[in-house]
Amino acid sequence: MRRNLLLSLTLLLLASCGQGKDYYQKNNKIKNVVFIIGDGMGPQQISLLQLYAKHAKESLYNGQKTNLEKLMAIGETGLVMTNPGKKLVVDSSCSATQYATGEYSLPEVVGIDDNGESTETILEAAKKAGLRTGLVSDVRITHATPASYAAHNISRGNENDIAQEMLSVGPDVMLSGGLRHFIPKSALSNKSLRSQVPSHIKLKSKRKDDVNLINKAQKDGYEVLFDKLSLNKSTSKKVLGLFTNSAMPNGIWHTQNKDKADRVIPTLSEMTSFALKNLENSSNGFFLMVEAGQIDWAGHANDTGLMLHEMLRADEMLGVVLNWVKDRDDTLVIVTADHETGGFGFSYNGFNVERAEKVSNKMFKDGVYKSKFNYGDFSTLDKLYKQTKSNANILREVSKWSPEKRTIPNIKNLFESYTQYKYSSKDISEIMHSSKNKFFKKGHSYLGAEKFPTITDFSSFYIYGERIRSNIVARVLAHQQNTVWATATHTSTPVTMVTVGPASLTKEFDGMMHSTEVGRKTFKALGLKKEFKSVIK
Ligand code: MG
Ligand code: ZN
């Protein structure tokens, strides 16, 4: 009897340890960390993906779970507060710095704590300890999120200096856009550079000097790549891939081009897959940060259709990570966000209400159901998917037109050609209207314009000049789409965090915590030491 009890206990223990994962019960130490940041991917953005996946008539998921859901099913799910130490709401560089360093940071700085001191990032600590390191982003490599892992700068805007510093820190793999910060100001007339960089990439430098960081990278042992084909062929250990002059293309481009054989720009999934394969051959392990960076940009623009495409691109990348990690027991994967962007939500309203819908006649007379309000139709999800150009790019097209062409009927036709919605002439006038910028600040990079597109409510949250027109598009479509947006900036919503790895480790990430604590736990998971200064609240 006693022996049977012991036997069952042993069996039970073995079962609970999973497939040989008991190693981690002892030391909680893994070799690799893959840290994924969906920039601006709050729970609201996740709701858009989930609703689309499950309820769009023509859902690409076809009854399958999203990769995010699959990761959740094998891991733990927690919530993260991302606020700075001394402010209510965070920006991307501060938030990434808090994850990367385990210290409170300040908005708009990179790799600096909230006392104003440079502080070591997990990527630097990992490199020092002999781990291999990588950064992947679908924005550009010098942008706030990746920069916060491999640079220390008082302003996220100093991307030329950040490029230089990132090269000195020297992650083994850096894949993104952002060539313009690596090429000399005279790049356009530089024949040798033109012969190296394929013609589909512009050579429009943002540098104020003649420093050629492509040369420097090559001297430092990087293979510098500019297109998908060379990425496919690369077997180098140290790789810098700069696939666009500025940002990489958006999520709608991704949907439209991902299956094209002649595509020259790699996708986020392809860059991630390359980075994992490149870094996995490391006896000491690796640290990799992957950013799905343009969910945030769709959020700033309040562009729901674009945001759906961004979430699809992010989820496709999560599929690559899931496939890579699912049979491993030496890796911790963290999927989280730096903040929510836009205060997005589907919302019920008073437009087109009390429509008769068919239900069973057991409770409802004649089988007719009517709700007092409009709770939104699933057909909206398919319509959002069928948006073929971002609002920002539609408006860019308008801005290139001659003043004579820029008439209300022409603009209305243009919008209707790219989206599944109808616009009234009044809608178009609202979108194109401008008035005095109430928050004018002379010389300010964003608020320095005397006129802004007209937005009447919460106007202090609409700060990005001409881009505000896209926010107005969201306002005029809101009743048809059942969508609301609270702001053109970020909100303080706690973000979702999924951790996949040995259960004894992922359970440490269970519950609600601050991003600095996530950062510290990640250091610990890799066995990296750092003396942390700030007291986490
Ligand atoms: Mg970012
Ligand atoms: Zn943002």
C-alpha cells in the first residue's frame, strides 16, 4: 500500500515536471531570452486581433487559434504596469529602457535611469557575460525601442549618435530599417555606396557629418545586408541588416506583399527567423529583442484597419517564435508591450439601432430580437481587413495633388477607393479643415506649426501636426465602425505579458508587476548580475 502510494507520488511528480524540464526546478536558469515588444499593443489591440481571428467571415485563421493564444496556452499570462518612476504615462524609449535595465527611466531618454545616469542594459550585460545578442524591429534600428537596448542618450531623437553607439555596443545581429542614420550626408553622390546599396533603397542621409557607419560596421566585422536575398544567403555570425532608408513598410504592405516571390524587403517574421537561427549556435546562450513596432504607429494615427494588419504581422512573427521554442527547454520567451496607444476600443452606440434580427421563437415573439443600441457587427472585421491603404498614406497622396485637384469629391473618391466605408462631403471637409494651433510653441518640433487640423475635443492630446487628419478620419468613421479612440498618444493601461519557458521560471512572471521588475527578473533568468538602484513600487 505504502509502496503504491510512493509510486503514484513519483509518477505524479514526473508528470508535473513535463518532458524532462525538471532541470529548471533546481536553478531557474535558462540559456536564452527572446523578449518581444509589441509597441503600443495593449489589451485593446489584442481584442482586435482576437475578434478578427475568431469572427471575421473571411478570417485568415480559419478556425485556428492565434499564435498569441497558443503561446498563452503553454505559458503564463500576467499584467505589467509601464509608468515611469516619476510620471503617469510612458513613451517607448522610457518603457523599453525600464525593461532593458530594470531601473525607472525618464520619458524620451534612452538607456538612462530616472536620476539621469547611464545604466547598463540586459543586452550589454549579456554580451559581457559571453552571450550572443540581437535586435530586430520592423521600424528602424535606431528608433526608441531597439535603441534603448544598446545605447545611452539624453534624447531618443539623436538617432545619428544612437547609430554610432549601437555599433560600438555591437549586438551580433541587428535587423531593421534606418540606413539614413548610417550613411554620410554626402551619400547621394557617393558612388561606392550606391554600388553597394540596391537601387530600391533611397540614399537620403539624416547625418550632419561625413561619417560612414557602413564602413565602420564592415571594419568591425559586420556583414552589412540590404535585402531579403542577401539575408537568405548570409551565414555570417555578425550581421547588420538595414533594409530601408527610414522605417520599414507598414502592416498593409506586409499583408499585400508577404507572399510575393520578388519581394526584396524581408518581413518581420523572416528577420526574426534569421535572428533565432543565427543566435542559437551559442554555447553561452543569447538575448534577443524583437519589436513589432508599428502597432503603435497605427494607434497614434487612430487607424483601426491599419492596426489590424499590424496585429496580424505581429502574430505571424509570434508563430515563428512559437515554432522555434515549443520543443526547447532552455529558453524564456516574453511577449509584452511597452504601453497601449490610442485608447482604442470597439464600443456600442446609437447609430442604426433597433434592427430586427432572427433568433429562436421560444423566448422572442416571432423569433425577432432587437437591441436598443448598436453593439457592432462582425462584418466590420472583414471591412477593416479590406482597407488597402493607411489613412496617413491616403492623406499623403492628397497632399501631393495640385490645389485644383484637391476637391471634396476627389478626396472622397480616393478614400472610398481604399476603404470599405462611405464618406459624406461633410466628413471630408472635417478631415481637411485646419485652424489655429491652440498649443503653439515656437521652434517646437511638433507644436511649432501655427495651424493644425481641427479637432475639437481633447485637442491637447492631438499633437502631431498634419498627422491629426488621420485621427479625424477615425472620428468620422467611428459610428460606422463601432470604434472609439481616446487619444493620439499613449495610455496607462496595464499591458499583457505572456511568458513561455520552464514552469518554475514563468511562474515568477505571474501576476501584476512593474516593467522594471520584469527587467530585473529577466537579468536573473539569464544569471546576469547587476546592482539595481531604484526601489520598485
Ligand atoms: Mg517602438
Ligand atoms: Zn507611441
